[in-house]
Amino acid sequence: MKQWYEALFENYANKYEKENFTQGTIGEVDFIETELVRSWGDDKSCKILDIGCGTGRHAIELAKRDYKVVGVDLSENMLAKARDNALLYGVEVKFVCADARELIFKNEFDLVIMICEGAFPLMETDEMNYKILQNAAQALKQNGKFIFTTLNGLYPLFHSVKDFVNDNIVDGRSSGNTFDLMTFRDHSTFEVEDDDGNQKVMACNERYYVPSEIKWLLKSLNFKQIDIFGCKIGVWSRNDKLTTEDFEMLVISER
């Protein structure tokens, strides 16, 4: 039986690109490039891995700026769109269909990015989520950097997840949300229409993390510098202090 995140993205690439949360790509890549320059100056030979790359929006924008990028995703449908997009923009990106829990990259990349809940934290167990972090860390070179966004566990303590999702998604509808304070998982029913007009109803299960958990997990993977910030679509900044108003948090970790 397919998990909800597999069912959702098996035929959703076109609608995905119209969602509100995918409209900040340029600003987000501007920030990523600032972080690249911060660590490696103007060296464009930096090799980047994009985990959960979806339709390739960050990977392609980075390739347009002359960086070498590999994008991985579990969905062939999303990757087919990503390859079409790369051809459209005349850039080279290696797109690979792979499960983030089973990546085999070792000491290959200067930067790993995992944006907009690309794989983590969608998995059904904490152990699976941790495996994704392990594989991201393993893929990095000795002095590598890991930038990712994830669900902010502080948000649902003060706000309705259901209201946020329904206010910010174009074609889907979330209902029946229950946030479990013991596991920090939000269980919900998500209804969406795929690219062919078929209605899907999925039982979703997403893990929210508080900053202290993220820091502990990354320290266990030998990251020395871990910074966590607020995360606003398209306007990432090291000056954006994380608050309970942020649905996501931006994590920057360095070896």
C-alpha cells in the first residue's frame, strides 16, 4: 500500500507548480547562493545535492547560476516535469529517482539542500526521518553545509494547522486535523484533485519538530554549527528570528 506522500505526488506535478508555497524560488536560491559564497566565495565548482527536489525548481535555478546539481526524488512524475523544465531552461541537472531513506552518496557534495519538506519530515516514523538526516550528512564532504526547511513544532501549539493549510494551498483541502502533543505529529485527511482531475482522499501524518530536537539530531551527526531561523516563502534571512508565527523553520548546519 502506498503511503500518502507517494499517492499525492504520483500525478501532481503541474498543480504543484501553481501552489503558493512554490512561488518563492528565486529569493530562496538567492539566499542559498549567499550561503555558498559565505563558505566558498565565488567558487562555482561546488557540488550540490537537492533531496526531495520535486519538479526541480531550486536545482534548476542553481544550475542556471552555473552550479553543479544532482536532484533526487521519490516521484517519477515530479522528476519527468523536472527534466522537461531543465530542457526548457537549457541547463544540465542530473535527476535521479531515489528514496531519501536509501541514498548511497558518500562524501560527494559541498552542499545538501532539502526544501519545503522534501522527504523530511513526511515519513511515518521518527526513525525514518532520522535516516534521511543521516543520509544527507553522509553525502556531504568533510566541510560541507546542510540547509533544509522543516515543520516548526512551536506553531501548532498556538495555531490551527488545518486553517494554515487551507488558507495556503490552492487545490487541496485539509480536515480532521489532530495534533498529538506526545508525538508532535499532525494526523489529517487531505483531499486533492490530481493533474487529470481525479479526486484523491489521503490520510496524512506529518511530524513537527521543535528547535532543540533538530539541534540534538544534527549534533548526533557531527554537525558543529547549527543555526535555526524563521522561514518566510521567498525571503529567507539570517535576521529572521524563529517565532511561534513561523509554520516552517530554516535550518543551516555546518560540519
